[in-house]
Amino acid sequence: MTVKNDTVEAAQAHPDTEQPYAELGLKDDEYAKIKSILGRRPTDAELTVYSVMWSEHCSYKSSKVHLRYFGETTTEEMASKILAGIGENAGVVDIGGGDAVTFRVESHNHPSFVEPYQGAATGVGGIVRDIMAMGARPIAVMDQLRFGPADAPDTGRVLPGVVHGIGGYGNSLGLPNIGGETVFDEAYAGNPLVNALCVGTLKVEDLKLAFASGTGNKVMLFGSRTGLDGIGGVSVLGSESFEEGAERKLPAVQVGDPFAEKVLIECCLELYQAGVVVGIQDLGGGGLACATSELAAAGDGGMRVNLDTVPLRAENMTAAEILASESQERMCAVVTPENVEKFEAICAKWDVICAEIGEVTDEKDRYVVVHNGETVIDAPPSTIDEGPVYERPFARPEWQDELQEYTPVERPADLKQALFDMVSSPALCSRDFITEQYDRYVRGNTVKAKYSDAGVLRINEENNRGVAISADASGRYTKLDPRTGARLALAEAYRNVAVTGARPVAVTNCLNFGSPENSDVMWQFREAVHGLADGAKELGIPVSGGNVSFYNQTGDTPILPTPVVGVLGVIEDVHDAIGHDLGSVSEPEVLVLLGETRDEFGGSIWQQITGGGLSGLPPQVDLADEERLADFFVGNNLVTAAHDLSEGGLAQAVAEMAFRYDGGVSLDLAGVHEDEFVALFSESASRVLVATTADRVDGVLERAAEFGVPAVRIGETTEGRELTFGGTTVNIDELKDAWKATLPDLFGHAVGANSVVE
């Protein structure tokens, strides 16, 4: 049976045929613009391609205006540090000695709500292919997760599937999961955030880019067959808000096969090594339509694609379905004619299906697609790839002033009970239930992962050069003050990298916000972009790329604005990486707090768990203080452990360090703050708790003074299994049990529960 196509010829002959452009997400004016570009109505295939490529997810049509600010604030010195930046599949950083690292974080939010396992799994698969498309070997993943209340029924449905999907796909690929974050908040009920990060390594000279050049060069599609799964997946799901019943949109969610992707990774690396790839693009959101039109738009000629040669796994697929399918584990390469045979041989060696589906033409800016011998698309690829640019209205919300009116938090009558309440809350409790479902040490180059502020990886096995990566965000802080919230996310990720001893060198981001058609949301977005861009400039590290995810809301209620910020740092010898476990030396340790503690509880975890809602201003941050901390840690051989202070403040940092130590800790909080409660639970920025030995304390204090970092000795380790402060004594094992029990009690019935270990 032959599929009947709506051809270019038919579109010209029947200009008045009604088309379902609104159902595909196009506005009236967008449809009119497409007709103006083509000089006729679009064919069904053209309509599909434009609707996919002009979706919010693919076109960035509402965010482009503001994202340009990253370029405006990037100095020549900052730009010189990156080999590939904004606009590429992933940022690439030269880390020295001929080694380069690529990293990127991307959202898969809506698919993960609809079908948690496959949504999260294919989110991992998609970000891994972004890294592959840069010519790199993927070496690790991370995840940033946001869910509704931990005890909500729908969280019980979504979280286990998401975690199982991330672990199932990443573990099967043989990629260590080196860190992440899990947050629970009412704002994410019905719209969880699943942001996946991947890191890859390559030699500088092996960098690959996505472009199609050279008339006569062949377009090769390789990997899995193209099916009906994922049609309109992230491109459509990621461009609309959720209403009741959205969890039933299963056909739009892709289905992943990690074992096929594992083989595809090795196949790609051999193709690169053989020198047979001119340009490369992964197939993710937008499928073949996105990959081929982007390659054509970035090239120096045109492109002709023949869908009749695309390997399919479903019968009677239309041109529109073939182009829009988001079937996983597929890549598209541009290859010179003389290398096609070699390309095919390498694919055959790895049992990877490949097909020649088109070629680069000398018809500049013409993208022609043929199906069943008939032309179904004839359009300028630049108009498909670029899409419209909107200057959405934005305005500071009328409710912002009232939100920022601080309601003083309730002081606890019992600090011991307050500590138990904090560490056992879903906000701060152990994430072992989640992280024990991930393999953290596969490949053998993971230096720091579990219970580390940042994941640390060995990149070069000859000289032990490595990298540290962290990603952070606080939607609560950002809701209170979007500009400061983004700066705080940058500061925390930067600090998490710095405390390992690595020098921060580059930034990536995933900006998760509500509907861009809401002027409040667009104001939040603009403020966050400016805060992040200005902050990166102050720190002198470039934003190498990022992702925008809009329409994160249920009905008219947007999520907390959540700019996830990732920072990459370089450490010359991973053997010098600093951990945060007490007891790494055989002698007692002294604790020193770096940074100033202020009475700052706006947006804090204490405010959240005590029913104080959300009000006030977030902690203030001076990024110069973060730079001074980084300077303090680079090349520092005086400290035995270090842990940044963030959510939960000093109390949480001390508890987490004490849990993995077989002794106790005695604290003297007098030098931290006059109010013991503030000293314990304030979330002031730019603070780190370090441990050292008695003979090195003076050296630590002198080094802190040299770099202008406030420092005060606040305690020491003890032989007993107790944490003491003021007149309060806490049994550490009881505190640890409370910390560990929360998530297993909530989700222990779910898949993967048996994988939790002591």
C-alpha cells in the first residue's frame, strides 16, 4: 500500500484546502507567515515541519530576545576559553594539554510527567546524544529533579518511575551518575522537572559541529529505525501547559533502548576516528525534520532528502510522521561520497543500521524533501530553523512587593527537636533511596560522587587531570527575587566546584519557567537571565550553552521559576581533590567556618518546613566573595575536608559530615552569630565548613586572611558519638536514622526500593 502524499504540486493546485495548523500549535499569524514564505499554502509535511521547528521547545521564539544578553556580556577573554558555545549541541571547553570537555543540561519535564520511566530515560538518552554530536565520548551524567510534595499521591506515581528511568538508561549505557539534586515543593505538583546533564571528553582536534557543506556530500541516517513513537514529543509537549488528564498523552512520549545507544556511541567514536564525518547532528526533539533542516541551515548549500530510503519500523508512515517522529538512538551525518562505503562498513561492524537519505546540493537555502517519488517539501531551511522571534510583554508582578514583605520565622523552643525536624524533612533528608539506584563508579574514573558537593572525574589517565561538575537551583529564592535567585544558583554551583579544589571555568544552564504568554513569567525569565549573565561576567567564566523550558505549569499556575545552573571546573590532579568526610586522617580535626553568617531566612528550608510559606528576600550574595573562596581552595593542602553551606545552613553541613564519621563533633557557635538559632540554620551564601588538623589551623586562618575570607574556628571532632552545641547534646546515630528513614518510608513500596543499602 502506498501512502498518498499532500505534495507541493497539490498545494499549489488546491490553495484553499483547510489545514489543522492550530491543533499543531501554530497561531494564525504564524500560519500566515508560513504561507508568505512559501508563496502558497504548506503541504502536510511542510506544516508539520514548521509546527515542530517553530514550537517553543525547538525555536526559542520567546526567549531569543533575552538570551542574546549572554552574548552581550561575554568578553573576548571569556569567549577564548570555549571551543564551542551557545547555539551548538553542547558547550566545549579546552581544559589544557590537548584535552577538552563538553557538557550540557536539558529538560525532559512534560514527557516525564506523562510517562515517568520513558520520559526520564529518553531525557538521559537525548542529552547523551548531544554530547556525542560534539565528537566526544560521554563519560558521566547528572540529574536535577523537582517533584510535588513528597507525600502527594502523584509524586508517588512519578518519582519512582523517573528515578528508575534515569538509572535504567544511564546504568545500561555504562555511564556513572555523579550527582544531582532532588527537590519537593507544592509548586511542582502536576509539573515535575526532570533536567539531565551529561559530560563528555574529547581531544581538541576532534571537535565536531552540526553543519552540512560540500555539494554532493551525502546525508547518512544511522541508528535505530524510525517509528511512530514520540511524534510531537518534546517539541509539542514542551510547548504547552498541562491540563487535567495530560498524563494520558502517551503516544507523544518516546521509547528508549539504552543498549542500542551504547552501540551507537562506540560506532560514532569509530566513525570520528576514521575521519569520515564532515558534520554531525543528533536526532532528538523535532526528529529528522529538526536534524536535517538544522544541518542544511548551518551549511553553505542546500539539501535534498529522500524519505523513501529512511529505515522504518512501522508500515504506511506518512512523510509528516517520518519527519516528526522522535524515535530514539538516531544520528545524522554528512559524509563525502568517497567515504560512504567506509562509513557503511563501520556501521555494519557495530550492527548499526544506516542509510543514505539525501545529499548536499548547490541550491543555496533550498530544503527539498521527497517521499514516494513526489516532492512534499520545498522551503528555505533558514526559515524553518530560525523561526519567529517574539518580544513578549514583561512586567514586574503586582504581587512581588507583597511577597517580599518578610514574615519573621518562628524561633524553635527546642533546638534539638528543630535539628531532627530539619534533617528528616523531605527537603533535607538522605537521598540514598534515589542515588543507590544509580551506578556512580562504572568506567573507573569517578573520583568523587556520592556525598560530594560536586562530582569529580578523571579526564586524562596519564596526568590525572580532571574536572568537577555541579548543578544547582532554588525556585524559592528565584520566586522571591529572580535576579538574585539566579545569582545564588550560580554561586552555589561555583562554590560546590571550588570546594573540591577545582578552578571553575564554564557555565551551562537549563531555565525552567511557566508560560511565556504570562507577563509575570517573562519578567522572572528576563531577570534570571540578566542575573546569570551578569554573574558569569563578574566571575569571568563564560556561559557555554543552555536550554529553555517554558510552559511549566498546570492550568494557569506556573511552577516556581527554576534556573538550573551547572558549573564545570578543572583540577590539575584529581588525587588532590578535597572531599567532605570527616575522619580522613588519623588524628582529631578542627572545624573552621569560612564566610559570614547573617539573619537570612527568606525562602529558607526552615521557613518552608515550619509552615511559614514563602516570603521576604533570599540571602544576598556578593560573587567577589565566591571568587575569594575559590582562590582559597585551589592548591590548598591544609584542609582535610570541606563542605559548602546552602539549604539547611551550618546544622545540615555539620550533620552530613558527622553521619559518615565514627566519632562526634563539638561546636562553639559564639563566633558564628550571637543568636544560636541563626548560627545553626541561616542560609547565608558564600560559606564553607572546613576541617583541618590542629597543627594546620593557624595556616588555614592565615590563608583565609590572605584571600580576604572571614574565618572562625567553631569546633572539633570528639571520640563520643554525639553532636554538642551550647547546652544541647544530640545522638548522631539517632539523627542519622531519622535522616535516612524519610524517603524509604514514603517510597519503599516502589520499584528499586530493595536497592537501598546501608
